[in-house]
Amino acid sequence: MPIAINYKGHKVYTAAPPSGGGITLLTALGILNNIDIKKYKNDSTKTYHFLAEALRRGHNNRSHYVGDPEYFDVPITELLSIERIKELISSIDSNKSSTVEDVIAYKPRKESKDTTHYSIIDKDGNAVSNTYTLGLSFGSGVTIPGTGILLNNQMNNFAYQYGEPEVIDRSASIGNRFEPGKRPMSTMSPIIVFDKNDSIKLVTGSPGGALIPAAILRVVTGVIDFDLNLGEASMLPRIHKDWPYENLLLERGFSKDTHNLLESFGHEIEESKTMGSTQSILISSKGVEGFADLRRPNAGVAIQND
């Protein structure tokens, strides 16, 4: 079953655990529900700052208690609750980057680069948002006999340092520790957005590993907060800020002024190659609009004419 959040009058549905990307994305949107980024320009320093802070807290939310729900009781409701969002917002300074220590992990009451995405809408309005991966090229290098189907190498997504008390990041997550037959956490975050009339508005998703939530967040906010068309929203420069890491990744193309202002907020800037490759469909007053992100080659938009 997908998980969802209301974002400024829109219902955003995305992948549930073991995907941690959905938790990351919906946490960031929950935070931005309380911040009026629309009053800034879509490429302003303030907008990038708030996106960065929201993403950092989204990744914090996925780093400890997300795993295969058949093996671990993932506290989805608590992670996306109003109380948790308020707790995360409380450490955001509008003029200063937060530190690792500022972003506090969720504490439950009880102790306890080769990805593909496609978005489809058919003539009857049925929609599919699907992300799937082998992990590394050729996955594990193992095929199912007689099928030619490759198996992935997602065992490396488990929390391999679980039980080491000095480790605070998601490599020690209790929710994602190794257990037989268990599915590992991922960041895949295919989404479907419904408008105020419960009609499909946006279908999108992206490859990109840990960068996936950042890519999708930029498209969603571009469309909803800044009223951009799908192409404009898809090609906005992207940022990524993880937790518990200090650096703020920026795609190339940001102005020097933006670099300097973000640094003045305390962000440690690191230039990055392209982030993700969203494949999207938008239904607007103009009709059905598709856009294949230009960041990666060989992606495209297709329309079937019966």
C-alpha cells in the first residue's frame, strides 16, 4: 500500500517501506507545508535553503526505523505525524544551516545508480508510477535459470553496522538490520499527486539512489508552489542535503551569488553532477503533458494512438 500526505491542498502518494525514499519525500513536504516558499523565487537562496533543510530532516527520518515491514514494525504514522514534523521544524533557522546535532532522530515510545522509472496514464485515467532497480549494473550477476532475469544486489542496502553504538547514521538502523528473507530499505519514491477534486494531477518518479527524493521534491514544489509547467519544474537546478552529513550538494549551474549566500547560512557547498532523471506526466487545464528529464540520455515521452 502507498503512503500519502496532503501537501498544500494536494494528495501526494508514494512508495511505502521498505522504500525509505517515500518517508524522506513526505517528511520534506510535511515540513514545507509549514513554510511559504512560494513568496520567494523558485531559484532564490531562501528556497534552496529551505529545500535543503527539509531534505536533511527527511533523510534523518528514514535513517533509523525504516525497513521491511514484514520484519519490523515501521512507525510510518509517527514519522509523518504533525508532532514529528513540528519537532523537525523547530530546529530550522531561516538564515542558518542546521548541524547534524540539531536534527534529532525520531525516538519511539517503545524501545525496541542503475535505477529505472516510468510514469503512465491510460485513456481511462488509470495511472502507474513505477521505480525499479538492479542496484549496480547487472545487479548480483546472478540470473534465474531459464529466464534470463537478473537478480539485484540490494543486500548492500541493509544496515551492516547495526549494533555498533558509536554509529549514528542509517548503516546502524534497527529497522533495517539483516534478517533472513527480509527486504532492504531503499530510496525509490514513485509518486502520484491528486488535486483538490481528487483528480490525478501529477505522476512522477526518478532513479538516482539517495538523490531520488531531492529530484522529486524539486518537481513537486516547482509545479505546486511556483506554478511552473512540467518542463520548467523538471529542469530547475537541484540540491541534495542528507543526514548526518554536513555537505549541501548543488548541481552545476547555480550562480556564484547563490553559492555565497548559502555558505553564509552555514551550508558546506559541494558541486555535484546531475541529480536523478524524473519521468513525469502532468494533467492541467491544457491537457495531458509529459516530460522526460534531459539529465540522462535516451529517456523519452510516448503517446499511443489507437
